[in-house]
Amino acid sequence: MPVSTSEVKRRAKTFQRGIDLPHNKHYTDGKAVERLPLPPFVVVPLRQHAGETVEPTVKPGDHVSAGDVVGDLDDRWCSAVHASVTGVVSEVEPRPFGDGTMVPSVVIRTTEQSREAPAFAERAGWQDLDQQTILGILKDFGIVGMAGAGFPTHINLAVRSKIPMLIVNGAECEPFLTSDHRTMIERTDAVIGGAEIIMRCIGADRCVFGVETNKPDAIEVLRDKTRNNPAMEVVPVAVKYPQGYKKTLLRAITGKDPPLGGRSSDVGCIVRNASTTAAIYEAVALGKPLYERVITVSGPGSVERCGNYLVPVGTTIRYVLESIGVRAEDLDGYKIIRGGPMTGLAVDTLDAPVVKPTTGILVMPPSAIQPQHEWINPCIRCSACVNHCPVGLYPNEISQFVEAGTPEAAEGLHIRECCECAICSYVCPNYRPVTHLVMEGKAMLRQRSR
Amino acid sequence: MYNPKLVVTRAPHIKIKVENTRQIMLEVILALLPATAMGIYLFGGNAAAVVVAAVVAAIVTEAAVDRRFSNPSEIFGDGSAALTGLLLALSLPPSIAPGYAAAGSVAAILFGKVLQGGLGKNLFNPALVGRAVMMVIWPAAMTTWVSPFDGATSATPLISGEATLSALFLGTVPGSIGETSALLLLAGALFLNIRGRIHWQIPFFFVLGSVLTAVAFRANPLAHVFGGGLMIGALFMATDWVTSPMTPNGKVIFGIGCGVLTVLIRELGRYPEGVTYAILLMNATVPLLDRYLKHKALGEA
Ligand code: SF4
Ligand code: SF4
């Protein structure tokens, strides 16, 4: 018997605190993924992941095909970087990353304009690989977390003992973003195949897909396709921010919390995002490196041709916007966000590239931009941030210690546990930059401990 | 290639709707307006002058010391100064000179807020600090109460014991400008509660604490609850975010403490000013209450 939507919502699991955000997913959640025409050039940064910047393995003048390695390093703490188009390397030099810094990048002029997706076929025996082989493929094929900081996946999955449970994170809790959602619907087999590979890699005997109830079609198709696999289960989780954070998802699904400073593996789970899981399948089973991805291009009614687009990594934001009819000339006073509206980065130049962890590009018109004061407003002790912090912290007190220049005092308040969800700033009625202060405190502590 | 001027600000890039300090303060002021209007209706022109003087003095004082609000278009600031002035005015006797009220407001902002580090850092409720200062300087003027309609002066009803309970509830009794009608104050507080601005714990346990203590002293609990400014104190002063505990359990203890102390001061001290000093004393316990009643972080053992 089909379960009604309201029934699913009532039963949906969740975590304490957090907050309801206006989803704004309706702009793009019904739009099938489209491949944009290939850009005339791409700027592929040699650091798109948490870890070391890799060394270029090509030089100007070299011909490369999409999928060729252009950067790598003999170090565990990095992930290989690949050409995302077929063409000629024109420069290897630092390029603006969008956050004010320059990152060494490989610029490739596209020579082959074919819009056809290159054909990849399943390789024989992909189901039977052992852990070391899988980890090697993940590093060489450039698989990193495709939401957030881009943590190299081969490091996450290099577990020494069996981890009983895999959680595939399909919560996609940030407003506007729908790339995971479309991936789960349109590449369901890849998501499930990726889950099988991870389970094999970490020795898991159970896999749970955690999907927010605002994606009933994804829940249904995943249920349908895992029906005959007793090891797999789809668990609808409540629509609440930040449901997609590892520890809140873990809490919703298992009811367990890793200890302070701990990791999800401490309670027997590994959490992987749905798009990353699909990329793992494509790398391991099809031999396709991570060199293109789906991004959501949207905004509060500001993008006429908003949608979900498949683009090569290294495509500039300028190209993405112009190819769907958003002209740079019209963007004075706009804010362009790479990522989601809660955790994304407001880029300082349209020449910043789409990178592996880029979930979307949001176009915020002046009317949607919150003014930011040059001063720091005081806390008026309304307790909103305390009541909503998903990690159960006291962001108000932490921010006051940081403001006073004594972040050490905030260590006892577990500042390091902050997941940077930005709820504390979002709710603060006094427009205090609480999140920013907490993050600054974390950075100060990192520096001082060096 | 055109390079537009992009706005670069920190995450988050969206903001919760409606919630900002000024709007919240305006809501609290709105909630107090019925009681204010009733006070002016009952006590006439001088009451109106006292309200205006206190509010204007508070706003001007704040603007003079806080650079954020010194711009004339920003003079209303975050609205907290106006609220402090209004609360102070409502707690004053209707016959007091408007000049005294203005001076009280200046004291409330300076001693109650600015000198304690500004809004958010102040330990004590600014309006009550202003009131306490006035009690010291003008004790006589602060305890002269006029009866509405006939203008006869008397002590506060708590002391005289003449007023009927229904008159206390409706506010047609001698008392301060705004704190006489429990009905209108309750309506305002209910509005704030529905809007999520104040929680029920502090007023509820404030009243409960005072009733139980009154019973222990064999005093009339209703006279304690509806007289001598307990209602405005419990509903609008003790619930001030800045000077009350953040945690639900802390609010319970804080409320009970305020109620018990109010009646103790009144019964043992034969002094109608129980509410002011009870809340100020409990304000001092807030850092401790907040510190020891914290909830645990995710994964904290
Ligand atoms: S302190 Fe960190 S985890 Fe808590 S609300 Fe703020 S940003 Fe989110
Ligand atoms: S939300 Fe802002 S004002 Fe309220 S307690 Fe947190 S920091 Fe203070």
C-alpha cells in the first residue's frame, strides 16, 4: 500500500533544535539535468579538496582529453585533478578562486566541441574489488566530498575495522539546492551502485538512505530499486536544517551521537553524500574520473532559466550564467553565491570556477541581500541561537569570548564541535555576526595550536 | 569582459524574516500601549507628560552615547531605549513631576545600561535601576499615589487594603501609571507570548512564588498579586531577555525567587517596593543560573 505524504512526514525522523528554512526548491526541483554547451575554456584549480595542493602534471601546449590527469601528488592527503574538457593546455598559473585568494590552476582551451557525453561502460569485476584497490581508484580518480569542504573520500573510507552501517546522505537540507535530488532520481542506479561499493570497502552489512520528506519522488524510486535488497533501507527524515549535517543525520537515523571530538565511525557508521556516492560508482565501475558535476543555478526568482546543469569542473561562473542568459552587465550590486545560501561563499569575481564541491550557483538580487554592519552588534540574550544550534552549543557566549580575544575560554564551551551551519547568525534578532565570530574563534585556535 | 561590482558578505546569505531587535522592541511597546492609554485616561495630563518625558529622555540619552544611533534618522535606534523609558514611566506615580521622570530615564540608560557595558551586557534591568535611583533621591514623590477621578492622595493599595479586588484587576485604583490594570497587562503579555517574545515560566512562577509566600504569612495573596506593581514586574520587567536566565529551568528558579522575595520584602520590610528590589536581586543571580543549568552539546557525555 502506498504511504501518504502526510504519513511519511509524521513518521519522519529528525534531531533536536535546528530550524525550518524556506526551502525555495520549487524553482528547480522539477527540472531535469541538462548538459550546458561546453565552455571555450576551463580553469581547473589544483586544490579543490581539503588537503594539499597537487602538482601540475601538464605544461602549456600539451594536448589533453577529458579525464586525463592534470595534477597529482605523491601524498595521501590530496586527490588527483583531471582535465574536464578535451583541448590544449594554455596556462598553468595562479587564478582567482573566488574567495580573494589565487590558487594554482590549469587552463585548458577546448578544441573538441562535442556535446555528446563520452561513453563509459561497466568494467567487469567491479563488484569484487578489495578495499585497497577501491581506495586507490578513489584517489586517482579524484573523488572528494561533493558538498562542503571536499574531503578526499579515500581517507574517509580507509577504515581499519569493519564499519557496520553506511548512511547515504540525501537530505540536501540547504534551500534552493536540488542537485542531489535530481541525481537521486535520474542516476538512481549509480547512487545504489556507489553504496554497494562503499559497503564493500568498509565491510558494512547495512545501508540506509536518509532523504528529506520534501523529495517524495526520490524516496519512492530509491525504495523501488532497493526493494529486493534486504541490506538496504530508505528512511525519510524530517525537513529541517541542517538535517544533512553528518551528526544530525546520524542522530535522526540511529539515535546515536559520536562522542565530543569523535567521528561517525565511532558509532559504527560512515556517512556519504548522494552525489559523491554516484561519483564513486562512476569511478570504480565505469572508470570515469570526477571531472564534471551537476550544479543548481537558482535564486529568489532572479534566474529565468534556473535549473540543474551538468558542467565540467573548472567552468567559470561567468560562463555558466551567460550561457543561460544572465548577463554580467546586469549584475552590479548582486551577490553571487557558490554553494548554498547558508554555508556558501559570496564570490568576489565571476571568473571563479565551479569546483568539485560546488553544489550550486545562486544569484541574489540587491533586494534579497541583507545589509552587513561594519560594527559588531551586542548579544541581547534572546536565546534564539541557543535554542536552535543543532550541536547544542551556546553560540552567544562563544562569540563573546572570541570578540574579547580569548577563544581559549570558548574551548570549554565546545567551540570545535560547531558545524558552521550559520543558524546562529540567521536567527539573531540583533544582526550579530555570531557564526562569523565562532568560525573566527576556531581559526584562531587552529593557529595558536600550531 | 565586464566585471560587475559584486556584493561580498559573510554567510549566511539569507536571514530570518521579521525578527530584528527594533521590531521586537516595538512589539513589546505595542503590548504596553493599552495599559499606557488606560493610565493616561485614569490619571490625565500629567501622566501623559510623564510618559513622554521619560521616553524622550531615554532615547536622547542613548543617542548621545551610542555612535550607532547618533545619526538623526537612526535616533530611535534598536528601540530598547524607548522601551526602557516607557517601562519606567509606567512604574511611576501619576503625580510625579515630568522632570523627575526624565531624570530617572537618564539614570536608567546611564547606570542601567551604558555603564554596565551597553545593551546585552547589563546585569540589571535598566528601568528598575532608574526607578531605584529615583527612590533614593525623591522618596516622598515616589510614594505619593493619587486616586483616579477624585484626585485624593493615598498610599499604594497594597498598604491601605481598601480597594476591591475587581477594581485592582481593572485598574480603577490608586497606583502607578501603567501598573494598575492587571487585565490590560495580561492581554499585552499574552500577545507577546503568542509572538514568542516572552515565555510563560517567569510570570507564572513569579505569581506562584508570591502567592505561596503570602499564604505562609497569612496575608491576602490576591492583594499581593494584583497590587503594588507585581503584574507589570512579573510580565514585562522580569521577562526582559537581557536580565533573565536563558534556560527554561533557570527561568523557573528566577520566577520563584522574584515572587518569594517580593512578598518577603513587603511583609518583613513593610515596604511596598518589593517588586523592584526582588527583581534587581534576582537579576544578580542570572550569570550563575545560566552557568549551571546548561544543556549538553551533541555527543557530550
Ligand atoms: S555555533 Fe556553529 S553549529 Fe551552532 S548554530 Fe552557530 S554555526 Fe551552527
Ligand atoms: S541570537 Fe543573537 S541576541 Fe540572541 S542570544 Fe544569540 S547572539 Fe544573543
